[in-house]
Amino acid sequence: MNLFGQTIHTLENAMNHSAAKNRTIANNIANVDTPGYKAKDVVFKDVLSSELSSIPTKRTHSRHIDFQNREGSSSFQTITRQNTTYNHNGNNVDIDKEMNELAQNQIQYQALTSRISSKFSGLESVLRGGN
């Protein structure tokens, strides 16, 4: 039984993604002058993972993939940008791009926190009897 419903779970996953992206961008900015450092990105590793978990499946063999038991896996991963070099020292951090992504990510995170806060306010209102 899901106590808060699918919306709050989805918002939680989106906030986890945004927080991981923020940490990665901050790390990239911190290493802008580190020789040989390769920038990292947070990307979705499997767009269909959440959809696959909602499709009823039946395992007919023990070596088949169990799509029902995917709750704990996150839908994103951190990858390293390997094929670019912007600086003479082998570093590929573009500070303008990172600052732009940081600003966009902060706006997204604020929107997510606002939305989840309103969902909890609605639940609180119901628990208090609508007052």
C-alpha cells in the first residue's frame, strides 16, 4: 500500500534527480581548473524503468528479469563526458554551461519543493477535517 500516492513518490524521485544533478554540477564547477578533469552529467539510465514496473509481468524461468522488483533502483546515473576538451590542460568543464545548468536546476528544484509542499498541505487539511 502506498500511503501518499504515486504523485508524491514521483515528486520525490524528481527531487532526488535534481539533488544529484546539483551535486554533480557543483563538483564540475569546483574542478573547473583541475588538469585532466572530465565533467560529469546526471542522465536517465532507463526512461522506461518506471513504466516497466507498472506492467504486470510473469516470470516463467528463474533467469528471466524480474520487472516487479525494481522499486529500489534509481532512474538516473552519473556519466563522465569523455570526448571533449575545452582547455589546454585536458579539462572539459565549460563554466558558462555549468552555471546555466545550475540556474535551471535550482528553478526546477524550487518548483518541485513547492509542489510537494502543496501536496502535504492538502493532506494536512484533510487530516484536520478541512479547516
